[in-house]
Amino acid sequence: MMVSIEEFSTLKLKNPIIIEGFPGIGMIGTISTSYLAEKLDMTLIGQINSTHFPPIASIHDYKPMSPARIYASEKYNTIVLFSEFVIPSEIVFSLSEEILNYAKKKKASAIYSFAGMGSDKPDGKIYSISSTAETGQSLRKAGSELIREGATQGVSGVLLIQCAIEKFPAANLLIQTSSALDPKGSAKLLEFYSRLSGVTIDTKELIFEGSKIENKLKDSLEKMQSMHQSYKEMADNPMYS
């Protein structure tokens, strides 16, 4: 199998909501989901594995862990999946299929994908694409503008297609951004999700310490990119030292 989801801890969840966020425009997906997991004090329950992933370990709070992780909370009946590196294009379809299978196994009530969409002049609105008419209605009621024509890509795009075919409740939640790293845009997306779900999420840190978080993320991403490049050089040239 090209990609697998591994759980090393199990929580008691009933028809949970699954939220996924992977690197993309503005890094909205990764910023918002990792922040959500932290602020809701979620438990690390697993990781996403693939031989196509870069051989890198993330270090957080002195602990080594996978850069592609899964968190969960019994209190909020929620599972969050995210990655700190860009998913290789050759496994996007496999990962999307694995996430949907995982959602079915968990008997999830819905899947939400957090992401950004490029714009020279971000308007601060939350846009959405839904897999079912019912999901679309709930998003519109919460204040999201449904996208009638357009395109979406990556894991969230492919996952949404699969969910639409199988009539599995899912939606992409998107916010416009003109930044490479956008903590404030991520905060607005989380505020919308808070209204949609009824879960209180404190976004003050993302709003008021955005530049600090942005620099931290930038350093982390640059280190990961550098390490991956170094590994590729060693693989391509056995004499490299």
C-alpha cells in the first residue's frame, strides 16, 4: 500500500467529525488544523505513513514525532489529520482514498477540509464546496458562500470528489489569501468553523501573534525542506558526505 493510517491510541468517539489540513496556498490547512489540535488539547493518536514521504522526524516539546499526525478529542468528538510537509503528487489519490476509508471505519458524521485560495485582494469571506446538497445548506446557513464554478486541487479536492460520488457528507472550507503563510486567514477560517460546529476556539494567538507564528512555521518548513533535499542528494550520489 502506498499510504496507510496508523493508530497507536484509541479514544471513545461516536460518529466524530474529521478535519484534515495539508500544506497548500497560505499554508492555511496546516496552520489551522495544527492550531486547532493544540488549542482543544487534543490527544495524539496516530500518524500517516508512506514510503513516498520524506524520511524526517518533527520535534515538538522535546518529543520526536511524525510530521503527518492524527489527533483526537473525546470531549469535542473530533479527529484532526494534518501534515507539515507537502504531500507528494503521486500519492494524493491514495491518501484521499485512505482518509475516506478511515472516515467510514470511524463512522464519521462529516469530513471538513481546511484550505486557502489565492487572491491579490483577500475579502475575508469563507467559501465552501460541498459533497452533498444537505451539507451545502448547513454551510450557507453558517455564513459561507458556496462556490458554483471553479476548481480545487490536492488531497482536499480529490477527497471531495470521492465523497461526492459516494454521497458522504464532506466540504472544503476555504479563505482567500495573498500570503505564503497566513495565520490571520487561518484564524478567520477557525472562527467560521466555531460558528458552524458550536465549538469555542480561542484564535487570539493567531491574530495578535501572527508574525511570531509565521516566523516559527517558516523556520520549521525551511529546515524540513533542507533536510529533504540533503537526503535526496545522498540518495542520488552514494559518495555524498
